Amino acid sequence: MKIAVLNVDDCYLTEGHVARLHKLGELLLYKDTAGEDAAIARLQGVNIALVSPYRVRPTASLFAHTPDLKYLCVNATGTNLVDIEAATARDIKIGNTPGYSTEAVAEHVFALAQAVMRKLVVADGLIRGGLFGAEPSERVAALPLGTGLAGKTFGIYGLGAIGQHAAKIAQGFGMQVIACTRTPKNIPGVREVDFDTLLHEADVLSLHAPLTPETTGLIDGKALAKMKPTAVLINTARGPQVDTEDLIAALKQGRIAGAGLDLLAKWANESPLYAMENVVLTPHVAWFTKEALGRMADVLTGNVEAFVAGRPVNIVN
């Protein structure tokens, strides 16, 4: 069995993980694989590949030029960047790494929500700008008035593992939880509603669905118009699920109160969002914690071990 890790640093493998993979066959470790041509060259004769789809997109062309490939595993939960149909047609199994960042992403939802609602970035700027050099009365007048979470309604779109964990955290804050989900879950303390009700009732609306044709552009001008003017939108799912231009318009017009965004449909050098005090942006780091990276490496290594043993797990096709 020949195994290749195309960008080992993106898989966060420790010496222990590498040792486990070495036991399974010939192991090739690369740090700098970028682009399809380089990937195809390095996958010749390879049976198993660990791939970062953001560095090397697993396309129909890649699968067509890697005749010995039997299994490809991505270092992500989502597989929207993988041509699943092409892989299946060539009898190549595709694996993913579910669950490694569930807690991290759910926790980041509330980091963003509180940063927006308690105006933490504004408050931090006041301190750095010398607020406490001012007279006491001037300090109080400058303080940003925040909004609390207790008693508010937390709305979830998508009740997968991350959505469910976010629901638990919301309940810990004393929030009422509602959710719109494709498959009923019957979770204690979570009232399942339709999409319109979710939009109308949520004080904090958090997205937790995979990117599909149905969820692309989900939060557009029509959806935003149905939200409370005091509501906050949180997106730690996928950028294209929110129409950025419609969101900018809604924020400028005061149709919603704010947004916490870990991703955008497209990052630009300049955006009106960057100047908005009621918007907090993070560069797709919701998943990026020490604990999550350790679990990612564990799942990737376990996936390969299971495949070699003839008992594959986490197969998406």
C-alpha cells in the first residue's frame, strides 16, 4: 500500500500519527503540493491520499490521471470542493473528517455574537484610544451600550452536530432556542420551526447547514427583510450562504442590528463591512483551535487505518 500526504502541515500530524501511517505501507510526505499538475505527479502509483482541498482541488481531471488511487481523504468535514461524482465513477472512495471541530465552531458562534452585541471591538478601541485619560463623566458618556443574551431567542439553521452543540451553549446562556432543520431531531429544549418563523423570531440567527444549491444565497434581501431590526446574523458555515451585497444594504439601512462573520462569499481588499462598527469579522478561524487540530489528525489517521483494514469509516460516497 502506498500512501501520500500532499500537504502534511495542513493535516497537523504529530510524530505519533506519522508512525501509525508508516505501519500501513510506504508513506510519502510532502509539504508544498500546490495545483493539480503537482498533485497528479505525486499521486502516481499512490493508493491512498490525504489532501487539503483548498490547496489541491480533487477534480475529475485529477481522478482521471491517478489510476492507482483507491481512497482520498480530505482534512475537512465539508466535501463541496471534491468532485464526488467523478470519484465514484472511478470507484475511488472519498473520506472526510467529521466532528473534529464541532465544539470549536459552536464556541466561536458565541464569541462572535458577544463581540457584536456587547460591542467588544468598539470598547477595545476606546481603551487603546486613551479613554481612561478622559474625565470620569466623559468616560461614561463614551461607553458603548451592549445587549445581553439571556432571555433572547437563538435561531439555528441546520441541526447537525455543530448546530446541536450551539443549542446547548445557548441554553446555558438562558436563551430560548428555535431551529429550522431538514431532518427533525426532537432535541429537548429546541423548538423546530419553518424558515420564515426562524427569520421572524430569532434575536441571534446562526447558520449551520452545508453548502448546497438550496443553501447558496439562503440569506438574501428577502430573508433579511423578515428578520427583526434588533437581530444579529452569525455565519460560521459557508460564505456563499449569505448574499454579501444584500447584507451590506440591510446593515446600512438598519434592517438588522449587526453581523458576526467568520467567512464571506468572497473576500475583497476593501468592503463596506470593514468600516462597520456593528460587524465583527474573523478570517475563517472558527475551527482553528489546538484541540480541534489534534482531533483532525486523529480522525485522518484513523480513517486510513480503517480503510487499510477493510472497514472504512467516514466515507461520503
